[in-house]
Amino acid sequence: MTDCLIIGGGAIGMLTALELASNGLKVSLLERSATGQEASWAGGGILSPLYPWRYQDAVTQLSHWSQQHFPDFLQQLLENTQIDPEYVRNGFLVLGTEEEEQAQQWAKQHAYSLETVDAQQVAELEPRLEAQNITAGLYFPDIGQVRNPRLVKALRQAVDHSSIELIEYTEAQHLLMDKGRIQGVQTPNGKLHAEHVIVAAGAWSARLLKELGETIDVTPVRGQMLMYRATPGFIKRIVLAQNRYIIPRQDGRILVGSTLEKVGFNKITTQQALQDLQHTACTLMPELNQFRVEKHWAGLRPGSPNSTPYIGEYPGIHGLYLNTGHFRNGIVLSLASARLICDLIMQRSPIVDPTPYGLDAPRPSTYE
């Protein structure tokens, strides 16, 4: 018997496990394949929602808490594991939006630094942007990024060096319950018993919960991305335009993403998406044409209504908790989500009001 069994070994699952273990609980982490190889690895690592003013306050609250605490956490993670997640606060430049007033009101309300920049200022910030496509933009100078494949690698090492029991390549087949209380999970290798079970299985979460009758609205949404092998400093800032982003890594690699495709659990990449992403990137920055595409991949995001995650106890089943449905914002919301679920399990004062993340909270059936 363990205190807490977490189903799902992505960034959110590992952070949740580490947070609970650091508070003295006995923790097991169950992953159906290898840790950190799904959406946590496949995303871009921007430490902000895209067009952040469009989201519900519930998303902003978690995002803001994570952004405040990530720098110290990532520095400590680096010191403890010697794996650099490559956190850098390099700024976030948003082009081609007509929502300046809405964005400014949002920034003022939530105490974000936001600058309105004209075409000349945009060109000064990123000279390689195509001059004919430069319009006025919005610039968030304090927004940064993390290299998410390295983040999950560091988290895995932190898990290995902790008291957490890690069980990989083992699927949670169904939940074990008795008289309205969770007892654990059934796996191909037998039963795992726990006082608390936290479902953090990303796009796969709803599958496990179907047996409860009233499941959650978490749907896989495929996102395809590509990576150029450029030179360090070719582009300095994260650029967002027409729902597509360009992210520079410190070693010169440049990520371009991403698509939004409701194709079930299909992670196959397509030639059409590759061509579309290349066209977007090279229209914004024609000089990218000189570099080859080094990699093209796809991941499955856990889509949820209004992009608001499910964080809290499952109604009517004592001890069963959810930490899932973060859609495109899994990395930026991960630190706060792990802290919040730990607050709820340990019955201490939560970092934010947990009400909007409950299963019974109102959720319009639309996707951001």
C-alpha cells in the first residue's frame, strides 16, 4: 500500500510525484510506456499560453503562479541533476493581432509587462522577419521558454534520485474501488493499492475513467511540429503569428509549430502539415530557406473545454483525483498544477481557488 499512486509519467505526473514525495508521502508513479515521451516531450516549451488574454482566468491563475516559481525551481533542478532544462527569458513577440486593447486590459489586470510595438520596433527586435509581413505587434519581454525534452529528462533523473517508486511500461487497466473509495488500480502484473490515486495520463485520461460512467471531456488533439538546424542567435525571441510560432533554442535549432488536428490517437506525421509549417516559417523569415528541416514529429495534446484543466477530487469517489486536460499549456501550467493537487490531497490552503478546475465547474464546449 502506498499513499499516492500517480497514473501518467509526463511532466505533470512527475512534478506531482516529486511534490508529494517532498512532503513526506510514499509515492508510486505508473507509466504505460517511458516517462516524458508524449505531449511533454513533443511541445514547444513556451512558458505562456498562446494569445494569453483569450483564456479563462483559471488558466491565467495557474500560468502566473508557474511563471513566478519556475526560475528558482529550474535552477534547483539543474543543480540537483546536472541536466540543464535551458530556461531562458527571451521575450514573446505576437504579430498580426487586432486585439491590442483586450491584451492591454488583460496585462494590466494580471500585472504582466506588455509593450505595443510598431513595424520599425518589430524589425529592430527581430531583423530577419520579412519586411513586407511586419506589422505592429505586442511584446511580452518577461516571457521565456524551457527546452521541454531536457526538462523531462531532468525530472526523470530527479525521480530516480528520490524515494518515488517508478513503474514503467505498465498500463493501468482499471480502477479498484470499494464503497465509494479508491483502492488502487489493476495492471497486467497485478493490483497496486493506494490511499490516493491521481490520474495524470494526458490525452489517455478519459479512457481510464470511462468505467465510472460519467467521464471527463479530454480529447486527443494532434500537433505537428518541425525543427530547423540553424545557427545560434539567428532569431532571439519567440515569435507568434497567425496561430503559428517560431521558437529559437540556444544551440541554434528553431522549432516551428503547430497544427491542431482532431484525429483520435493517431500520431502519424503528414506531408501536408510539413509543407504548411515550412511555408509559414519561410514566409515570416525567408532566410530560414537556407537551413534544412532536421526533424518533423507529432504529439497528442489532452484537449479540454476552454483549455481549463481538471484538477481535483472525482465526485463521489473518495481518494480519486485528476490532474489532466491541460491542452496546449501543459508545461507552463505544470508546476502550479502539481502544487495545487498536492495542496488538495494534503488538505492545506491552496495556491489558487480550486473551484474552476473541478469536474462540476461550468465548461463551454469550445476549444481555444
